[in-house]
Amino acid sequence: MPKDILDNFDLLVWANVQKWQLIRGVSDKKLSACLGLKDLTNRKRSYILTTRELGRVSKLLGVEPEKLLER
């Protein structure tokens, strides 16, 4: 898969995380704690989430992991 498609997919996942974070009223502080980070600044720039982290985030946000992968 070309790198630009993967970059767009990473961005799509983060956009969905932020959408559900807003809908569910989950603070950046709670999200960063879920990911084991002090803050989200670098992670928001890189858009990196492992599959394990994706599972933890989906539980925190109360959504199925598939919801974080939708267009």
C-alpha cells in the first residue's frame, strides 16, 4: 500500500478519535492517560496508534473499534 494512503488512513483514525472524544466528552488528559502519555501533542502530530492502543481508546470512548476506522 502506498505511503500516502497509509498517512491518510492514520489521519482518518485520529479524526475519528477526536470526533468521538468530542461526542463522549472525553478530555485530552483522559485520552493521554489511556495511551500512557503525559500529553497528546506529539501523538496528534504523528497520528500513530497501535492496534492495542486502538482497542483501549475504543473502550474509553465507548465505541466499537470499527467506528474509529470509518470514512
